[in-house]
Amino acid sequence: MGEETRYVPFVKMNMVREKEIPYAAEEMNSPEKVAAFAKRILAGADREHLLVISMDVANKPTAVEIVSVGTINSALAEPREIFKHAILANAYRIVIVHNHVSGRCVPSDNDIRITERMEKAGEILGIVLLDHVIIGSGYFSFREEGMLEPCTNCEERIE
């Protein structure tokens, strides 16, 4: 007879600002600046944490999220978790940062695979993956080491 009425939730998404993190009000245009900023957030972490720093067109952070807290030697995240934050923050570019509790800043095979996936996902979404930085006793930059494709759709690059 008549069609059954179904209801679909109408949702509105908002970001919740938990706190503010101070940083020198300048471009984060180098892996050193990114690493120094992230080290303040992750100081004393006993497990791997994966951060996403969303940036505007001038490489200034608009938001930071801890996307994943893992174990002593891994932190997992899928593109949907990383880019959900970036989309909500209206990011033009992102930098992924994670820490190695061991202090060794050598990327694992998984780190390399994740970076490649995030770079491809960013291309599809129109959000540039500027870099993936691993922090520990120093830092490792995928962009600096030539492990990310040259940034073709942005004027400024992390160099």
C-alpha cells in the first residue's frame, strides 16, 4: 500500500577546541620547526602518537589533533582519520608527525607505506601532504629525504 516512512539523522559537525598550543606565529616551513613544535606536544610520551598539523595557505597551523595513540612501537591510522581532521579544520596542507619512543628516527616499512597512502589520499582530496616527520632524539623528514613527490600544487614547500 503506502510507503514506509524512514528517518535519516540530520547531523551538524563542529570541531571542539580543547585548548590552545602556543607557537611562534610564523610559517612552519621547515622540518626543524615542525619537529620542535611536535616535541613540545609529545614530550614524555611513553607510546607512539600520531599528530596531524593542519595548515593554511601560508603554512601556519590552523589546528592540531592527536589522531592515534599506539603502543611502544606503532601507532596506526587510516586516511579517513587523518583527513577528517584536515577537512574539518579547512586545511590547505597537512603535516603528519609521529614519535618513535626508542629515539631512533628511522622510518619503518609501515611508516613508508602509510606516507605513500596519505600522499595519494591528499591528492584525491586536494589537501597537500607537505611532510611526514618522525621525531625522537632528532627528526626524520620524508620530504627532506626525497621520499615524497615534489609539491606541485602549492607555492611554498617545506625545504
